[in-house]
Amino acid sequence: MSFSYQDQPILQDVSLTIQQGHKYLLAGPSGAGKSTLLKLMAGYLTGYQGQLVFHGQDYRAIGQAALMDRILYLTQTPQVISGTVADNLALTAHYSAAEMIQVLRRAALITTDAEGPAFLKQNVGAKGTALSGGQLQRLALARGLLRGYHILLLDEGTSAVDGPTAVQIEQDLLLDPRLTLLMISHTPHAATAPLFDHVIQFPLTKTAGTPASV
Ligand SMILES: Nc1ncnc2c1ncn2[C@@H]1O[C@H](COP(=O)(O)OP(=O)(O)O)[C@@H](O)[C@H]1O
Ligand SMILES: [Mg+2]
């Protein structure tokens, strides 16, 4: 697969396979194409050359909406709606308080079930201003976990979360054998680094005639 923005090539003849249940760290300098790769994998970006395949099916045949139902892409600046934490978790669906409290704990927004009911009722404010940047990132993660996503693409999705909390969340995700996880992090934590199965080092390089593979 190759991808260019206008006529600026970003990814050239990249070939890689992501295995279900494995954990990948995307490392390398800013501007190297890490976010671009995740956006392509998530189905957000189209217009690539070559082929992207999900469980044997071509991305173009699956379609963007169906891909987004299967693959969660979490950015540094998640979307929020005005209303409560519960509104932001449920959106247009319905979940029990117990289900919501469970994911709030996994995302380290609360530490005990007892904190749950009050936190669910908390207003997030206009554009989420009543919560910190790190809390908004964790809320987006909780929303995804609640929907049972098993493929998570985290684009510095814990960048605004304080160090110890980020480590706690990352460890929880990395130790979950059901999850396929690709994570971009500028600041990989020493405590979580050994839990990754693979490091995809950017810029992706290739030798003449062969695709860059990982
Ligand atoms: N929407 C866009 N239009 C044009 N160029 C872009 C766009 N998004 C990113 N780029 C450029 O593509 C390159 C790779 O960006 P990105 O994938 O965000 O890198 P990384 O995530 O590794 O920092 C950078 O040079 C960036 O400026
Ligand atoms: Mg990026």
C-alpha cells in the first residue's frame, strides 16, 4: 500500500500484517506517517494505492461505516457532546449504569464502583471543558470499550493523561488477550514497553524492489 497527500508521498510500498490479539507500538519521529497509517487502517483516509484487507475482505468492499464499527480510532482530541458523562458514554444507545461504571473503572476515570453514580451524572460542560484533556481521552476510551471494540488504534490517546494513570490504563489494555492494539506514543513508558509484541519503527524503509515490511 502507498499513500500520498496531494503529491507528497507519505507511505511507499508498505506491506504489513496485523495479527489478531497482538500489541503493536508505533515509534518514530513526528511527521513520519504514524497517524496517517492508523487513519488508513481505521478507514478514515481513503485514496491509497494498493490493497488493505480485513479478515480476507478488501476495505473498499467493506465500506467506511462498517470498518468504523469494527475498528476504533482514538485521537488526542476526542469528540464530546454537551450533557453528562453518561450521555457521552451512551450517545444514542442504552447501557446499564453497571456496564458504564465498569468501563469508567477500566479507563481509570473512577477508582471504585461507589464513585460511579455521581461521576455518571457529572456535566462535561460545553465542549467538555468541565473535564481535563486527559479525562476526555479516557472518556473516549471508555465509550469504545463499552461498545465492545476489540481493535483499538490509539493515536497518542493517553498523551494528556498523567504518567501513572496512563501506565495503569495501558497495562490493562496490553494484558487483555482479546484486544488487538496499535498504539502511537511519543513517550513510551518503561513499565509498558515490554508488554508490546512488536515495534513498528518509522520511517518505514524499503530496499529496492521489495516492499517495506514489518
Ligand atoms: N491532511 C494532511 N494534508 C497534507 N499533509 C498532511 C496531512 N496530514 C499530515 N500531513 C503530512 O504528512 C506527514 C505525516 O504526518 P503524520 O502521519 O501525522 O505523522 P506522525 O503521526 O508520524 O507525526 C507530515 O509531513 C504531515 O505534515
Ligand atoms: Mg501523529
